[in-house]
Amino acid sequence: MNEMTELALFSKIAQALQVDPEECLAASSLKRQGFEKTLEIAFQAVLKKAMNQQKRSSFQRLSPEQQLILLGLYLGRWSYLKLSRILEKNPEVVEALAWSARIQLSQKIYPSAPTMPGCPAYDFQKPWTQRFLDEEMHSSQLFSLKNHLLSCKSCSQALQRSRALYYQVAEELSQYNLLEDTSSSLKRILEQSPYSPFLAQMTFQKSLQIFLNRWEIKYPLGIFFAWGCIRWVIR
């Protein structure tokens, strides 16, 4: 993803969690750090603020962490590793939270798959079927699993159940893709930060313009200019 796409996604996820994206991003851009780290800290700020929001829909009744995980997986195609950095949790914990959130949204009980000799281990809290659908398997695992599915009816049925759940949740979350894209205003916030991650990409003229527009620079300069005009008039 490019930076504007990342900001658009941040905007939509924050709004879905009923949090002001501009406020969280502004507070997270006050340290010298890269763009990706700034966004990760901003997402952590969103989670903290989301703890106090009202829970109206079935999605909003999930924990803020579960909401962020599902939005990240479906809207951003994030990896478990990226989510684990934002949530500061082990990827296996992220995996379990994702599955429990999907089950809660679907309001169904999914039986574990029978495990026969040669079948992949099916953990009811974080089944391999979810890793398969979230594209979290290595190519070697995928190759052996696809061969196994050709001959194992129980594993094929387990995957079909999980696939139905996967797309049911996708339909539930599709409404959040339609939220307002405020990426342009979010980019301006980052550009005006004293430690903007965009500084290296700016022309000298652009960075000078942003520097002079900062209130701690603009107002002293205005006062100095006014004082100079008064002295010129007095002469």
C-alpha cells in the first residue's frame, strides 16, 4: 500500500471504531519516527479511545481489539504479524481473537474437524482453515494441504464451513469501506508535524512553506513584522 491508501484505511478504521482519526494521528506524530511506526502508534491510540464508545451493532459489541483485527484483515489485507505489532500481542493470540470475533459475528457454532492420521491438527480456537483463508500459510504448507484436501472429505467440509463464515463476515464489514476518506486532511496533519515522516519527500519550497505556517513560527514572525512596520512609520 502507498501512504495515501494507508491513511485512507486508518481513517475508515478509526471511524468504524467511532473515534476521531485526526485527533489520534496528530497526537501520534509528535515524535521522530517513520510513517509506518507513526500509524501503528495512532492505531494504538484509536484502540484506547474506542474502549469508551457505545456498543450499538453486533460488530461494535466485539472488543475494540477484535474490531481492529477484522477491519485490518478485510479492509487492509493485513498480516497477523502487522496486527501483532499494533496490538503488542503474539501472532497466535491475534489468530485466536480473529476466530472468536468471526464466530461471535456469525452467531454460529462451528464443530471441530475430525482429525484422522495425516490430517492437519484442527485447533478449535484458531483452526488451520482460518490461516488458509487469511493467506497466512507458507507455500510448502499450501502444497501439502491442497493435496490432502483432494482425498479428505472431513477436512474439505471444515474448509467449506470456514469459507462460508469468512464471506459472511466480509459482507458484514463491507459497509465500513464506504466511510468517508479523510486521507488528504490526515496527510496535512503529518506534513505540519515538526517530525513529519514526509519531510524527506518534500521540496525545499514546500517544507519552508509548512515551516512558516506553524503557529509557533508564524505568530512571532507576524509580531516582528508589525514591530518593524511601526518603527518605519515612526521614522
